[in-house]
Amino acid sequence: MPAALSLTSDDWLAIEREYCARSLANFVREAWHVLEPGQPYIHGWHVDAICEHLEAITNGDLNRLLINIPPGTMKSTLTSVFWPAWEWGPRGMPHIRMIGASHEQGLAVRDTRKMRNLITSPWFQERWPTALTSDQNQKTFYENSATGWRQACAVASMTGKRGDRVVWDDPHSVEAALSIAHRETALRVFQETLPTRLNNPDKSAIVIVMQRLHESDVSGFILEDDYGYEHLCLPMEFEPERRCTTSLGFVDPRTEDGDLLFPQRFSRETVDRDKKVMGSMAVAGQFQQRPAPRGGGFFEWEKLQVVKSAPTKLRKIVRYWDKGGTDGGGDWTAGVKIGHGDDGIFYVMDVVRGQWAAPQRERVIRQTAELDGTGVEVWVEQEPGSGGKESAESTVRNLAGYRAYMERPTGEKSVRAEPYSVQVEAGNVKLVQGEWNKAFVEEHKTFPVGKHDDQVDGASGSFNKLAVPGGGPAVLLKRRR
């Protein structure tokens, strides 16, 4: 009789316990049926990659981890369900305390409940008996007999408790990521709240897992400076120039441009189908983990031809100011001057741009008007609120002697820029050669998800004043999609 047939049920349980303890990926394979009894487990190499980096936190080799990966690739289930259950069970760390947060309370509760379903299942309890205390067993918070606990919360309400693990899953929703106010709130939470929610500032860990939605999202903020985060970035389609490597020795194993991340679940046919529906900007962020498409998205910026000079005779010239008010950092002020030629071409003639406090900004705007001359019409964007109105009125008064006007724009910036982008696409916008050309084009590459949009705002403002009598929004062509 083969030796294997003599093993008892206890022997098999011991083997399975050891198998699961050896790696998180092993545990995922064995435990999958508990959470998804009707769905067969489909493994991908990216699961091993994520598990390897989470295990490094468990082993004390990492305490800050940023994961950028497309939706539908088990990111939430791995980081917020299987990993904490693995630490409590197979790794024998039931004392671990974990806070699971998201931009929405319901998402955090969903994964907290899934973990509870897993650890209270007969399968788990037979292998790693884990008792939850009866007085602390709720869908948003539960505690085990070893004083370990799991809490679910929206980030805005992440107060009071401190954990050994803080997992922030999707700091931004797809819709809210384009909101400046929302992004500022999320970044404030990252800077001020997350560090204070740790049991041990030196050893406790923060894991942020998300898709890229804007240059100034939480990932962008982390990547801009060195905050000690290991970065695991796995786009849906491989881009050789962005191959991910980490300090653990991980290297994205794909070799050919366009190789898929998880073809067992997202086939080429499926990915191509979804890309058509989503559009280039959504594909760039949600699939490719960068805010803007590889070759640009909203604007066909490569059609912005640079010429030595504008025609001497122009129908009309407008300089439009998008004002910021931060000295040396933050928002920029930009004044974009565009002239409309008899040839039908719109010539971007000059861009004045800087990060100035209000007094210096007003001096620059006045000096620029003096250099432009009275033949140039000047428009100033009015920011929302009474303060914005007063600021715009002050600028117009400062421009006494010139044709200066203010307006309060309505609608999304991308909607206001659409008519201008149509003319860029048609090759009807040219840039007069100048030192400002490079920064101007770079901003067009990432609009509307770039870190800055002041030059595009100024350009679209000038364009709309030139293209339509009275300066209203222009719709000159139906844009091809």
C-alpha cells in the first residue's frame, strides 16, 4: 500500500497548515473556495508578486507599500481579506490589529465582512481556531481573543484607534479624482491622518493600493518625493520603458510591448473591447497606471507646430489670464496670448507664467499689458466666490487704459477646452517659437489629469474669445472620437 494512503485526516490537516504557512499565495489557493464557492480560482503571476510584497511586510522587511494595479485583478481581496486572515491564522499572528479604509465606508465594510466570513468559516476554524469576542463582533469592528482586531472605516472618519496595519484601498473614486477639493482632502489625510493611526511608527505598516486617476492623486504625491514607499506598478498592458522592479528583486516578467497582465481573466479580446468603451484617458489611468495616455489623450499635442513668427496682420489678439496666488509653489498664474490670422490659423504668440503672490502677480499682469499694447484685448478669469470676484475686479482696475474684461467661466475645464482641442486636432493652432514652448506642450500632454492646467485654461479662454463673436463657447467642429 502506498505510504500516502496511510495518512490520517489529522496528517492532511497538518500538511495543509504547513503549506498555507509557507506563502500567502498558497493560502489564497486553498482558501478561495470559502469566499467564492461558485467560482474556480484563476491564478496569475501578479498574485505571486502582490503576495511577495505583502509577505515582506509580515516579515518586517517593508513597512510602506504602494500598489498600482488595474481593477478586477484581486487587489482588494488580496490586501484586505486574504492577507490579514493569513497573518491571524497560518502565520500565527492573531495579535495583529488592522485598519481597512477606503474612500467610501461601504467598500471598507465589504472587505471587513469578507475577512470575518473567512476566519469564522468551519474550514478556517478547523485549521486555525480563532475566537472572536462576543462583545466586539460587528460588521465594522471585531476583536479576537488574542486582542487582535479589524476595523473598517471611511478615511474621513479614521480616528481613535491605532493599528499595526493600515490598508488604504482606493483613496479616490474615479469620479472624484478630477475634483481639486477631493484630491486635497485625500492628500491631507495621507499627510496628517495615516501616520497618526499606527501603533508603532517605526514598525507598523501602511499599504496603499489603487489605480492611477490623476497626476496629483495620492500615488502621484508619493512618487513625486521619497516617502519610503516600495512601488509595485503592474499595468494591464506591458510597456517596456516602464518595467517595474522593486527592492525585493521583483522584475515584471513580461517581455513584449503590449503583453497582458492577467490573460487568464482579461483576454486580448476582452481588453480591446473594454478599451473602446472606456476611452484613452480612462484606459491610461485605470489600465495602464499613468494619468495620461502614452502619446497624450485630450489633445493631439504633436500637431502643435512651432513657427518662427505670426503674421503681421491678425484679425484679433487676446491674452487670457488664469490666476493663481501662491508665491513660489502651488498654483501658477498664466497669461496666454493668441492671435487669429486671416489664414484661419490661431497663433499662440506668448505665454507669461509664474508662481507669484498677489501683489507681484498684479504688477506682472500690468507690465505684460504695457508690453502687449492697447491692441490686445485682456480677459481675466474670475474664480468662484466673493473673493474671486473682488480679485478679478481688482485686476481689471489695475489695467485701466486697456481693454480689460473679467468673466466667470462655467462648466468643467475639459468642456471649455473642447473647442480649442478640436482646432489643435485639425492643425489650426500654431506656436510662435519661444522659451515657453516646451512647458506649454508638456501641459497639453496630460490635460485634464495633469498636475497643472493653467496654460491650457488660458489658451482655451483666449481661443473662445477669438472664435465666436462676443467670446462665448465655441463649437466649430464635431470632434472625432
